[in-house]
Amino acid sequence: MNFTQLVQQRQSCRSFDSTRGVEEEKLAAILNTARLSPSACNAQPYHFSVCRGETARQVAQTTMTMGKNPFAADVPVMLVISEMPYSERAAAGSKTMGNDYRSMDIGIAAAHIILEATNQGLGSCMLGWFDDQKIRTICNLDGAVRLVIAIGYAKESDPLRPKMRKELTELVSQF
Amino acid sequence: MNFTQLVQQRQSCRSFDSTRGVEEEKLAAILNTARLSPSACNAQPYHFSVCRGETARQVAQTTMTMGKNPFAADVPVMLVISEMPYSERAAAGSKTMGNDYRSMDIGIAAAHIILEATNQGLGSCMLGWFDDQKIRTICNLDGAVRLVIAIGYAKESDPLRPKMRKELTELVSQF
């Protein structure tokens, strides 16, 4: 699968096969790819907590309040991304520029994770709805939780959907 | 080139060949990939300004203050990512969660851009040092500039460098 196909194949999976776990070598490949992500000043201001089994279910519960993400109960692996302190140089740059580089860095790493998951034949879904405090307790984290990524095999019935996106004419200006 | 090789090959290029422009079909491939990026609530809260020639040089000048990024003068294409208003749903979620999803979304799109640039045989470098106000004027933008990505051919003498990263034992907790 070339990169263009990979990007086309990647979609948010909301229908996981609860009977299939994720092979450890596939998780290792995902974490290795996440590790190679670039970040501002190479600060790598994030931490990855890989939650399986009962821990995954506890994390999932915090993403399911107010009727959200009912599929999360079936997800075998929840990858929690929390933030770590900036390097001094990145912190100074962020303050000077009024720019949240740490959240951008977390986005860059998340993109690497979901693309590698797709590359490994896995489904994934980035979840922005969760209980920060509860997950910090579950995963023994000091830094704020910024994103939870559900990872597992999609149900076979989960088809590739067309991607609904703005047109390039709206998204892009040319100079 | 498979995805693992692509991630290994991608590195920040700080030595561009000023004599080679970027083919329009390669820029189109990069923009198409950026367009397919996922974002919170599919809000796509970003705008891409593709700057060539004199406009690229003007943008580059704003990244070179205080002795930074001297290589930027040689870059044929500067891709400016600015933010667009959130969708109401994403804005509400961001406020409730205290989470900067828009910066994460921009990071996700930036990762797609630099990986597609690598896939097209191009060098790229994400620049977080720039003059927001000047670029808004140059590119006629309302939204804040969050990232500038330099794109072009690397000089042939630019070797693949080893990636300096934290060890997995530091980056990852397993549950």
C-alpha cells in the first residue's frame, strides 16, 4: 500500500471487533512510528500510555459519558496521549509566538499513530471526549490528557466511506 | 517506499536546492493529502496558503529574524497554515475539555503534508518562528498563522541523519 492509498484507507473506525485483540508486534510498530515523529525543538513533549484489557475498559468508560462513543466498550487497546513539560527552548518559543506547539506536536504524533495503525491493517479513532482526571488516576499521569486513540480490528462489515471534506478552492490560496 | 521507510526518510531539511522549483503536480498531491486529514468534528479549521517566488521570499524573510533559519532564503515554496474558525460543535467541545483541538488538527494536517512531501521526493521543514502579522498581510489572512512549512528539493549533499529521540521506555507506559 503506497502512502496515497494509506491516507485514503485511513478512516475513523467506530465499529470494533471485540473478539480480536491487537498483536503486540503491531502495537510495537505503532509506538516506534510515534517515537520517530518530529516535534518543535525536538522536545517530544508527550507520553503514551497503552491500555489493554480492564484498563482499556476503564479508559473507555470515561469517553462514553453523555451518550458519546458507545463503540468504545468494544475497543481492545486505548492509547492515551498526555503532555509532558516543554523543553526550556520550546517553552520560550511558545510564549514569544503565542502558539501552542505542544498541541501541534501531539497532533503530529497522533497522525503518525493512526497512519501506522492503518498500515498494520488496524482500525483507529481519535477521541477528544474523555475524563482527564480519571484517566490521570488510571494511568498514573502528571500531565494533562490531550487525546485518546482507540485501536483494534474493525468489524468486517465496516466499509470504507467517502471522505467529506471542504473543496480545495476553499481550503487553499495560491500565490 | 512503504510507510515505515517513509517515516524513516522524513527529516527536517535545512539545505534546499535554490535552483530547483517544485512541480505543480507534486504540490497538488501534497494539498490533496492535506485535505484528507482527519480533524475534530471534521471541522477542518485551517487554511493553506501556497507561496512561490517573490511571495515565498517575503514569507521566508519573516522566518529569518534574530539569525534563525538562514536556509529559508533558498526555499522555493512556503506553505503557510493559518487557523480558521471552529465549527460550533468543536468550539463547544474545546471549551468544555480545555483542549486546543485546533492546534492538534493543524499538527495532524502538517504531518500529512511533510509525509506526502517525502513521498514525492521533496524535502520539508516545519517552521514555528515567523511574523504572524506580516504573513497575514502578505497572504491576506484573517486567521492566525500557526505554522510555516518549507518545501523544495534538498541539496544532493544533504544526507539522511539518525533520528535523536527519547527511548521507548521513557516515552511509553504499558497497562
